[in-house]
Amino acid sequence: MTSLNIGLISDTHIPESRKTLWPQIAEAFDGVDMIFHAGDIHELYVLDELEKIAPVFAARGNGEDGSGGRPVQPEDPRVKYAWLLQLGGLWVGLTHYVPVPERPPNFTLARWIERYFPERVPDVIVSGDTHREQIASVDGILCVNPGSPTYPHNYDTQYGTLGFLRIENRRAWASVHLITESGIAPFDWKAVPPWKLRPSRK
């Protein structure tokens, strides 16, 4: 396959945020080749929902390990602390957290790569944890955080963000989209974030 389109999502925090995913997410991911969930799924039935759309690979986050008194989630073949997949001629890593932006000397991407991807340095790393959408290049590695669709920037439940990773001819591009009432829209990086303007939604 020379072209891949991967749906990216993270930090769903279900059922704390809401009982199920926003329906706009299924619509947005319709037709993707696979879906990456970068952790803090919380209840694994979320993966069952996503798997109805496309094959799912998920990172195990601290929420799945019982942080904050949450129930520890069982082992699941779709969930690992880190995935390293060869896709479209590139090596793509998926894990819950990497330090981007870096905070040297201890919080560097290189140290996290040594820990989670000792086999080889990925070309792309998809992560979550911060609830903040980000696309950055660090030491030549494309680092993508799709943010949270339900708790953007750790605000209360409301429409947040998701992302896409496109791989074609051994090259990768990432995008972030805002969930809206009617679907999704390209994220405006220069605008005031909508969660600062909108009331919460349950």
C-alpha cells in the first residue's frame, strides 16, 4: 500500500468525560485505514467503538493503570505501552507520552526513545497525555499529539480535537481538526481556542 490515512485520537477519558465518543468522531474517521489511540482511553469499550470503523492500535496510559483511583484495565491485544509499526516505508511509534516540547536535561525525546523504542528511532511518533494538540519536528522526527476530543487542554467536557496522519511515498504529513456541531473543521492554530469561549457540554 503506497498511501495510508490514519485517524489519531487520545485522552478520551470515557466514561468520566461522557458515556461514549462524540458521533462526529465516527463520521470523521470513516474511510481511514487504521486508528491510533494514544492512551488514557479509560474504559476499553471505546476501542470496540473505534474498531467498528477500522483496525485499532492503542497506547496504554496511566489512566488504564489505575491512576486517580480508576479501575485498572485488563490486558488487551490492541493495547501496548508502545507500538513500533512499519507503515508505508516509515517507522511509526505510538505511546502515551513523550516530552515535546523538551525540557532538558532529563525530559528529552532521545531518552524516551531509548526507553520505548530501543529497536530503532521512529520516523514519526504519535502521543497524547497533555490534552494539547501539537505537530512538531524534533531531531527530524515528526511528533504528533492530536489533543483530546473531550477534555481539550483539560477543560471540562466539550468538543475538542482529533488528528490524521497521512503516509505516502515514504513521507508523512499530520493535521489536527476541531470537532464541531456538524462534523470537524481544520484547527485554526492562530485563533483563540474555542474551549475558552464555549460552555461545557455533557
